[in-house]
Amino acid sequence: MTPQLLERTERWRVELADAFSQLIPEPLDEHQPDGALSGLRLGQLVTFQVDGTPQVVRRTRAAVRAAPGDPYKICVQVRGRATVHQDGREVVLEPGQMAIYDTGRPYDLRLERQWSCAVLAFPRNALGLPEHLITASMAHAYQLADGPGAVLADFVRSAVRRQGSIPATAASRLGEAGLHLIAGTLSETSATSCADEAADALRLQILAYVRTHLADPDLSHARVAAAHHMAGRTLHRLFEHEPCTVTDYIRTQRLEAVHRDLTDPLLRNRSIATLASRWGFTDQAHFTRAFRARYGTAPSHARRGY
């Protein structure tokens, strides 16, 4: 290997590891791994444009242990061919297809020919979909030729073309739209039993109710249960195998809403306390603790960062 090729390979190894939590590139056939990537944060959704030579990229058990709780990712194949291996499953992607996988568990991607893909990363609870539906979605590729998938494909192409040119406020709102498109694409073709469908429909109805009433300071687990004519214990059982409880979902969505407002230049003249109260946080000390726990910084620092 020439010094120039060795330098490019090492640069790519470092860049890939930094962007994707210690993802490791390995040679495929006689090819040394090389590539380029660029990323754009859209609120909770992060998009990447990634291109490279034939290679295998692998997230090992050691990497998972070192960075637990990593997000879900979606690979949208643009050029070349990719094969996702995880938990004994193999999902093959041709251009115009996408697959979802869990970066909280070991996986590898076999990337053939000169390839290009868009990668979307987002927190595990960002879609508001039942956990078993997301797990079932990992078993196959999704065509992006029509329906919600076609709209998602257009969104992805537009987002990756505009790297660095989207203002922070607009980026956050675009990210919300992207997450809704992902949820719509995944839920459209997932097969479930009648019982599962009924429970899923109820869960989605409840999460939609939470989002609609997010600014109500009285919104709580008990209030949601009462609004849906069920006991609090029944509501708890409905979500006990989901990524988060109703209470967790309320808190997370409220914090995301405040964080979005703090980075909105149009709301600079409003105090942090006013913005927090707008989304149901009536106790300022409690809000500050919750905000710091989620984002690792104080609300005032988040506002100064934009």
C-alpha cells in the first residue's frame, strides 16, 4: 500500500469512527476502505451523505458496550449495493430502497461497488411508534418509489443537497417533518395481528393526544388515561414494552419543544421561564434540572449557542 493510500485509509477510519460511534471499516476483496461523508443536524434527526469504495463497516460488541443507547439508523441506498447484517437477519438494499437498524446492537454493512447512501439517525423514541412495529420493520427493505416512502426519498435528497445552508430554526422543524415521514413509511407496510393492530392504533392515538395537549400544564399519565376512558394501570400496561412510558414521552416532547423555542431567533425576546411555562413546565428549578439531564447543559447555554 502506498503512503498516500495508507493516509487516505486512516483518515477515513478516523472520520467514520467519529461520526458513527466507533464504526470500523474493513477491506472488501482487494479494495482498501476509503470514503467521504458530510452531516447535517435537523433537530432530533441527523442526516449524512456517505460515499465510498467497496468495504464492510462494522459496529462491534465492544463499541456497543463503550457507547450504549445509540440511536436507530436508516440507510437509504442511492448508488451501489448494501447488505445489512444484524441479529441473524440479512437485508439487501439496491438503489431506491431503505432499511432501518439498531445501532445499540452489533451490526455490519457490506457495501459493494462504488456506493453512495444517505444515513438518517434519530433517538430511539423519536418516532412515537410501537417497539414491536419498529423491530418488525428491521426484517426487510422498503421501496421508496411511491406512498410515504417516495415523499421521504425526496426529503432525504433535498436535505443532503443543502448541507450547511439550513438555518437552525428551520432545521429543527424540518427534522420533525422527516421523523413523521419515516414513521409513515415504516407503519404503512408492517404486518401485525388484529390484536396488535388494535393496540398499536390505541397507542398512536394516545401519543397524538399527548402532542396535541403538550402545552397543558395539567397533562399527566392520569389525565391521558382518563381522556381515553381507562384506568392508569391499563395505560401503564399498554406501554410497558415500549421504549418509554407516557410520562417519559410527555417530558421528552416538552423538553424538545422548549429546546426548539430557545434556538428560535424570533423568540429571543421571551424569557426562558416564559418559554418553559409555555410547554407546561411551571416549576423553573425542575425544568432546569430536566433540561440539563437531557442535553448536558443549562437552558441559558443552549440559547447562547445559537
